[in-house]
Amino acid sequence: MQVNKANIIEVCPRDGFQNINEFIPTETKLKVIDGLVNSGFQKIQVTSFVHPKAVPQMKDAKEIAQTVIEKYPNVDFTALVPNLFGAKAAYESGIKEISYVISASEAHNKENVRRTIEESFEGLAEIRNRFKDLTLKLDIATAFGCPFLGEVPVSQVLKMIGTALKIGVDYIFLADTIGVANPKQVGETLEAVKDKYPDRDFGLHLHDTRGMGLANVLVAIERGISTFESAAGGLGGCPFAPGAAGNIASEDLVNMLERMDISTGIDLNKLIDTTDFIKEKIKADLTGHLANICRK
Ligand code: ZN
């Protein structure tokens, strides 16, 4: 059931930049987003509406969101929100789709958002009730493994999907937040998920921490999954593994899929120009493969 078309959602301006300590000037962030739009991305996660004290890098969330929404009315810009307050700020900035994160591991959820999983679901329900016209996406973080507990049982992921659908989320992504998923595990998890929820589409958010990112994409594609989040240059890192590779790199993903005759709608050369710009302007190690091939 291999797909012939994939949807790639670019998350570098949020997941990638969030992991960089030194503040990236708003103007530079906007230029990166320009490059991503010009490369053909139809959906880009541009920022996170978090408290600026928690993540100072995202203190320009409102300005970024408002600027790009006005400039590119035909592109979908999404944002991450941790709570109702963030959802309200995103909504007031013109964002139409938000991502909300709950970890499959209780310990990781506590560490990440200082709430129990149950409290996080209550927060999600609150957002759903309050903002009925926002598209609401749930990211199930650590769906394939947790830095504290190790492997996460598939039954836990299935249970969370059930709760989220009852609340009325529009769609769900499974995230390998710390990059531990292996292809066999991804295949088995997706089969269990598709078995229980055959009429729903799911997406994957993968990290390449241990070099298994694209192998996991391949396994997902073979099971009919066609929506992936990735970051230009492979930015993203992992707070629990300093120096580790980040998200799967968008340019590596586009290159692999296009060579397999799976269309992405992304212009690879323009995307590589954008990663070159990131490399030049932002002090961070790009861990993507194509990003590190010398083209000069
Ligand atoms: Zn990520």
C-alpha cells in the first residue's frame, strides 16, 4: 500500500530554533521562512506560543505569526501551544491550526509540561471547547520511547488516541521525541494504530538521534502513512542527548522520497539554498546529510 505522494510539514522555525540558545533575530527567522515557502512547503510550523521566560527564543511568536500570515495567505502556518493561554495568543495572531503536546510517558509529560497526562488532556479539552474553529492537532510525544521509562507500550498510545478523538482533535501525530524508534517497532505500532482506527490519518514526527529516522519513514510509507514533519538542515536536537542529531532533515527526506517517485511538491534545490542560508546565519550544527555536502 505504498503511497505516491507525501505531505511534508516543515518544523524548523519551531522545533529547530527552539533548541538554539542564542536568540535568532526575528528578521533572520522570517528570511528562513521565506526560503521554506519558496521551496514549496504548504504547511510550516513557525513558532510556539510559550511563556517567553520558559523559551526566550520564541518571544517573537506574535510578530512572526502575524508577518507570515499576512505575507503568504495561501500557506498554512501552524504553532505549538502548551496551554489555553498559548492557544488564545495563537488564535489572536491569526493562526488557524495549533499543535498541542502530550507525552505517552507520565514521567516525560511531568518533565515537559509539569502536568499529569490526565491534566494535559483536560487542558486539551478546554482548548477544544473554547476555540471550536481552530484546527487542533495532538502530538503524542515519546510515543516510541521515553528517556526515563524506556519503551512505551503500544496500548498506551492507542488509549491516548482514543481519548484525543473523544475530545475532538482534528488529527494526531506520533512523535519519536528522543529518536529511539526502530523500524520494526514503528511498523508494529502503525499496524496496531491502523487496525484500531482504520478511518483516521496519522502523521509521524521523527528524530534522527540514532540514525534511524529515514528507515522509519520508509516503514511508515509501506504502511500507507504519507504525512511527516521534518526540519530543514536536521535542526532540532534533543534536550536529553546533548550533541545529538535533530529532526529528520527535510532535504534528506525530500531527496529520498522524490528518488523513490513519491512526489513531495518541494523544490530540492531551493530547499538546499535555504539550509545554506541557515548554515551561514545561525550558529548551530546542521546534522542533515545533504546539508553537509560541500557544493561550492
Ligand atoms: Zn521534534
